Amino acid sequence: MRFVLGLLTVGALDFFCQSVAKVFGPATAKWIAIVTLCQFHFLFYASRTLPNTFALILGAFPFYLSSPLADGGPLCSVTIALGHWLLKKIEHVIVLLAIAAVIFRGEVVVLAGPLLLLSLINGEISLGRGIAMGVAAGVASLGTFIF
């Protein structure tokens, strides 16, 4: 179990770094990977069966398949959401963060707030669509989690 969790975390970091490379260039992505992998806590908690790890690791297979960076690798909800935010796929961000907030960690909303506010200001999504998608993903997550 812990080996799989570790692989999912590493796969999410890879997706995030690919997104950064696409937006900011490969040198920036390389430095993000180096700095992240040098941090003790990221590697230490990457395979721990804790709510924080499961909030980071969440199978969002349909969104991953629709990504131009899809290569059949694993997924992590929050990290993948940040990658999609860099790629301007706001609908994916809303769904992934809503699922992570409802099922695993409510404070994911603190991350989602500024990201979505910036997306609203930039006109990347309308307020109505954002709320509708967030509520739908939250209700679906809650229904799946309870039943």
C-alpha cells in the first residue's frame, strides 16, 4: 500500500513539473523538482497513510486522460489540480479540489479560494459555472464517500 502511495505522489509531482515546464520552461521545472525533492517532509510523507497524503493522492483518471500531458502515469488530486491550473483548465481544478476537500481535507478550500478568485478575475470561468461545478463535484464526492 505504501509503495503505491509513494508512486502516486511521485507521478503527481512529475505531472506538475511537466505543467510548469510547458508554461515557464524546462529549467524552472527542473528547479522545482530539485527543491521539492530536497525537502524532508515531502519524501517522508509521500507514502504515509494519512489524510494529508490521501488529499494529495486521489484518482482523477478521467481528467488525467484528457490532459495533453497524459502518459499513463499515476495521479494526485491537489498537485494535479495545480498542474491543470497552470494549463488554464479551470473546470478540472474545481472538480479535483472539491473532491479533495469533501473526502479528505476541508482546508483544501483555503488553496482553492485564491486560485479560483484569480481565475474569476482573469475571466477564465464565470461565477455561476464555478459554483455549479464545485457543488456538483462536492455532492457527487459526498454521495460516493457515504455510500
